[in-house]
Amino acid sequence: MYYIYHVPGEKIGCSKYPDVRVADQGFSNYEILEEHTCIYTVSDREIELQKEYGYRVDNVPYFKTIEAQKIYAGKIKGIPKPYLSIFNKETKRKLTMEEADEIRSKYVPRTYSTHMLAKEYGVTSMVIHSIVNNRSYTKKA
């Protein structure tokens, strides 16, 4: 079940776990406006209600946000967003200095991209970006 919630004076949002989501955002007072079983319907209604109530309208529909989270979380499905960090910590890979040096030597912009290296080493593109720009995994003098 998907819920559209309203934090009076602040926002309208959508979540499968509104109590957790609202608390994560630092709010305690909210009301459920609608319940839906279809993620696409709830995504459309959330935007309609945001416009109707005069709140900021999301640039990305709810269903696309959820799809992106599933991809980012290694396709772990049905787990509330606050608990995804538990899985990410367990699966986050630490690189060795040798691997970081190897990444720097392999990186060629527009040819061997940060995205390709991230897939190869099982880390995010941001980790690769930090390595190739010498912001992490640097030798201390």
C-alpha cells in the first residue's frame, strides 16, 4: 500500500512507510490524505495534490525515485528507505591503496569512465571520482 501524507504548512509526500518517512524528515504532525495500491496512480496523485495545495511540486515522480533506489540498493525490494543504509554498509567495499593506484592508472576520461571503473571495482562512481581527483586513498607524506 502507498500512502500520500500531508505535513500541514510544509509538504505533501508519498511513502509506503509514512510514519518512518515523516520522522526522518524531522516532522511529527501529519495526516494521511489517500491510500493507493498502484505506484503509478499514487505518483500522479501526489503531484496533483502538491499543485492543489500550493506546495513545491516534485521534479521526479515517486515511482521513478523508487526505481532509482532499488537500483542503487542492489535491487533490494520492499525495504523502507531508512533501513537501506544497513544493507549499504554491509555491502560497501573498501579498496586497498594498490587498487586505488590501479584505478588512477586506468582512468581515461570519455574512454574508461568513472562509471565503468565503479562497476569493475564494486563501488559507486563518487568513490572513483574521489580517487581519480586525489581526494581519497592518497598516500600521507
